[in-house]
Amino acid sequence: MEELKNRILQDGKVINNEILKVDSFINHQIDVELLNNISSFLASHFENVNKILTIETSGIAFAIGVAQQLGNIPVVFAKKSKSALTDNNVYSAEVKSFTRKINSTVIVDKRFLKEGENILFVDDFLAEGNAALGLLDICNQAKCNVLGLAVVIEKSFQGGREKLEEAGVKVISAASIGNFENNTPIFD
Ligand code: 5GP
């Protein structure tokens, strides 16, 4: 999406040629008109979706945007938890945080994922793919069908797409960054 690429160039800040900060329009302050346009673009690539799944916190806004475009379907967000291992009522997975470099356990209550449901993942960023692989693990436990990942910004040089496609997950991104050069995004 040209609109998103232009906004990234205008307002994004790159840290150490690795992390893109988009907190003035994507994940702290949110430009709702842009969110609606991105959500409509992402939703147009998927059909027969029963439910959206994301991880708290920054994926939730776009998950709702895409869910509205797909007919106000439910949104579930995996929660970061400390006591998951003792709880039989939740599905859980270990996820390495790209930005904080720590592992955390994410959980989804078993009531909110049913066998045979068609699930679409939504997130703000795709980097190494660990967040989406964690959600895939949870969906496999719940015997759900994963239709794909709809992501706002992909950093294609960090390998997430390859891992997900290898696992059979279709990936659609609204903007794909092939590299950072001198802290400037170079789009694919
Ligand atoms: P992955 O699990 O694919 O390695 O990383 C995806 C998650 O890490 C996203 O949910 C996002 O919260 C965070 N993330 C990865 N790269 C960036 C980035 O460049 N900027 C920001 N703001 N978050 C990122």
C-alpha cells in the first residue's frame, strides 16, 4: 500500500537498522483512517474467516479493523500469562519477544477456539515469525484451520515469512521492508 509506505517514510523512526518505530500512527497513537484503509486491504485477501486471533497488545486494534471488514466476526487476543502451566482450561505456547528478547507464555481460553473454526492471524509486525508460530501452535492444539497471517508491516529480511510459509501459513502484508540502509527503510 503506497499510503502506508509513504507514512512510514514520513513518520517512522528506525533504530539500529533493525526496529521500526511507528508509534505516532500505528501502535501508540493510532491514525484511524489509515487503520481502516489497511484493514480493508488486508481483509480483501481472505474469505470464509470465522474468527481473528492476535496477541496483546499492539495487534488488537488492527485485528478489530480487519474483523469489521469481514462482517464483524469475533476477535480473540492471546494473553501474556505467568500461570498457564497449571491451568487446564487454556491453550498455551511459548513465544520469544522480538523487541524485548525474552520468552513469554501466551494463553487462550479453550472456550474461545473451537475445533474446525477458520482462523486468521492479524499483527502489526512480522519479523522472525515467533509470535505467529506461537499462535499456530495454539490453533493446532485447538484443531482449528489457519487461513493465514494478515500483517501491517513485514520486515522480509528477518525470515518470518519463510518459516510461516513452510508451516503452510499464507502471509499478506500491507508494506514489506526488504532492508534498512542507514536507518532508512528500503521497500520490497
Ligand atoms: P516476530 O514474532 O515475527 O519476530 O515479531 C513480531 C512481533 O514483534 C510483533 O508483534 C511486534 O510487536 C514486534 N516487532 C517486531 N519487529 C518490530 C519492529 O520493527 N517495530 C515494532 N514496533 N515492533 C516490532
